[in-house]
Amino acid sequence: MRHSRWPRLLVAACVAGIVAGCAGPWPHRPLEGRNDLDCTLAETRADERCLKRTPEISTSPAYRLHFVELDDQGWLYPVPGQAGYTDDMGSAHAQIDRVIDDLSGRLAKGERVMLFVFVHGWKHGAGHDDRDVQRFREILSDVASMVQFGGEPGQPARTVMGIYISWRGGGTFAARNPLVYTTFWTRKNAALHVSGGAARELFARLTALRVRWNAPAVDARPEDREAALRHPQLRTVVLGHSFGGWIAFSSLSISILEQLAHAVDADRPRTDRGRDWRSARVRATADMVVLLNPAFEATRYQPLHSMAQRAGRSRFEAPVLVIVTSTSDGATRTAFPLGRRLNTLFQRSFVSADEEEASVKTPGFVPAYRTHRIALFPQATACEGWRPPPQPEPLTDVATPRSETRAERLARTEHNVKLEVARHRAWLRELETTAGTQAPNWSWEYCGKAKLELMAGRAPHVPVWNITTDASLIRSHSDIMQEPLHAFLRQLYMTLSY
């Protein structure tokens, strides 16, 4: 009888562990940020007041990080007095207004802004110690270095701002809870709801700001109009991962299609050198959208792929959409198509084998849609002296201690960014020798030893890149924070002002 307590104690311990790894339905950021509160070291609990506030304000490096939190229906949290409101929700209902007020106020004062928007994926949220929150802080820190050392020549430096769009990526489970792995399909369904919710309001309002502040003056001289199109006041890059890739794509695909339509139907390159297209780009929701291991079926992507093939340019321009998918991503390589095959088991409305394949695979796993491949190239000689982190990122969704101090990482990043800027200028010089055109078999080595190659038979100047990679760059579904990948992306962002 004495030993019969052990099973009960074991069960109780397991239940306690599971409960400890549960996440409540309340917002993580119910309080308004304060301009006099330096949250540079927010993730280290340097100041408890930072942990529940938005925006977080970092002074060294300088950036502002806003959070927008959505529930499982994609709604903002209720306002005080509204049904469902509790004191724990604070002023979370005003998060979008807070972002827009901050951004529009800075634009009105003449500031030039570099805005990054990140939509996290499966298992994550907006907690101060969430792995994706910590890594997004590092992305903004890297961008601050890029703006400082690799800004646009002859232009004032940009203010760096970030927006972290959060939803309940793990449902009721935190990333450290092993039961979070059972939520893949319920979270996919939640992402479908979130994609049609308030995220669209945020992107629509960002679009309105870009239309207002990026449009050249009607009476602008040709050279001023050219400068405005090349260096718009508000630069915007949107990043989405996993189901967050679907949320971003669902919200932005119409905007991307409209840009491509200008290239196909409205552009007049012989008379205005493509200014219709470029004007459409600076007014669109984002200058560039980057999706990493996105988890949505390729049937949603096919119309955009088709339009992109028709919208090919005559010379290099920064892509409007970049998809990067790793063949080592088991979630999208195996789990996703298996679930989709079950969902379409009794669906017989496909008109072709291609359509059926697109209905069960993500865009990166449909060979016909791929345009480029990228992988680490150990023999690369570009950027000698570029320094990787002491240790690679661990394969986990849980935040882990870094292998270097914050000061060491900042110094290493600044060193690397200077090399990346020099490499980018070498890219520009090569384009100048060919009047901006690229050979059908072009490739390029980036700092960090990543080599990008155009696939055989693909047009060299397509405005949408669907890139496949392997374990050398992305080892698993959530392994999207390795430094060589981000070095490639940083150098890609620099092409926006080309």
C-alpha cells in the first residue's frame, strides 16, 4: 500500500509540468510603453516594467518594438466595458492605434523610417522570453547596424521600428510544453481565422501611410520624383514564418498581385522607364515580403506565381516576395501534405495532376514553382573575415542562453555588416557592367558563405523568388534564426534602394 502512492505522485508531477507549460488567453502586453523607459535589455529582466509594455524602446542599439496581439478569431482584445473585458487586458485593444500614431507622428516630422513587421508561427507568442520575440529584437538590432553602416548614400539615417504580430501559436500550451506538438492542425485552423482578422486592418493602415508619405509630389521635378521613388520615406519589410507565413501572405497577396498587375498591364517602360511599376511598389503595403518555411497550400500561391512569370523585368530589381523553404523542414515536407491528403480524400474536383499536387504541398515543395536555390558553400571566398557566432542556434523553440554576450554579439554584427555593405557594393558594380541585366545562369556568393543560384530554365529578372534550401542553412521547421540566413536577408534588403 505504501508504494501505491508513487504512481499517483508521478501522475501529479506530470500534470503539474503540463500545467506549468500552459498559456492563458490574456495578452502579454496590456500596458502602454513609456518614452522614458529604456528596454534595451528587456529579455534579461533588467527592468520588470518593460515586460508587459508596448512599445519596447531600445536606445543601444536604437529601435522601437511594438506588439499587436490577436485572439484565436483574429480580433483585438475588448475595450473596457465591452463584453469579455477583464482588467488583465489593460489597453491591449489600442495596440494598432498606438503603432499607427507613433509611426505617422514620426513621418509627419520628416523622419525616414525602416519598418520591419514579423508574424510568428506555430508554438510562439508575445511573452518577453519567447524565443521568437528575443530573436526579433536581434533582427531589429541588426537592422540598426545596417542603417548605421550601410545606409542609403546621400540620405539621412532611418529610424528603425518593428511590429511583432502575435497570436496564440501554441494554443493553450507554451513552447516548452511537449503537448504543443499535438496542436499543429488546430493552430493551422486558428491561423486561417487570424489571417482574416485585425491583421488586415493593421496592414491596410500601413498601406495608407505609405500612400500618403511615399508618393512623389505632383509637381515634383523629374530628378526629385526619381529620388522619391528610389528612397521612399517609409520602407517596410514583412517577415512571416510557418502559419505566420500564411497570415502574412493572406493579408498581403492582393497588394502583391496589384503590383504585378502594374508590370503586366499598366507599365510603359518605353516612355517612363518603368515608373508606373516603381510608383506602385512604394505605395504598396510592403517593399518586400519574406516567408520562411510557410505552411499553406500552393493552390493559394499559384495565381501569384502565374502573374509573376508574366511580370518579368528587363533588368534586376529587388523582389517583392521571397519564399525560402528548407527540404529539411519535416512539418511542411511530411506532416502538411499528409494532413492535406486526408482533407482532400473525397475531393475530386481537380482538373489536372498539377492542381492536385498544389492542393497538398506548400509552395516550396512544388518543383514547377521554384525559381532559385540557396545553400552554404564552404568554398566561398567572398567576405573574408566575416565572423559566424561561436555556436550555431540550438534546435529548439524554447529560448536558450546565447553563446556570446550581448556586447560581443553587437560588435560581431557591426563588423559583419560593414563587410556585407562592401559586398553589396560589389554587387552593384557588377550590375553596372551589364546595365542591370543578369545572365540566365547567374549566381552570387553572399557574406556568410551562402550561395544563391538561379534554377535552370527560370527567367533571371522575376519579381517573385521561391527559393529552396537544405539543412546547411535551415535545419528544421523552426530553425529560421541562423546567422548565415540572416546575413543573406540583410544583403537582400540593401537591394531595395537599387
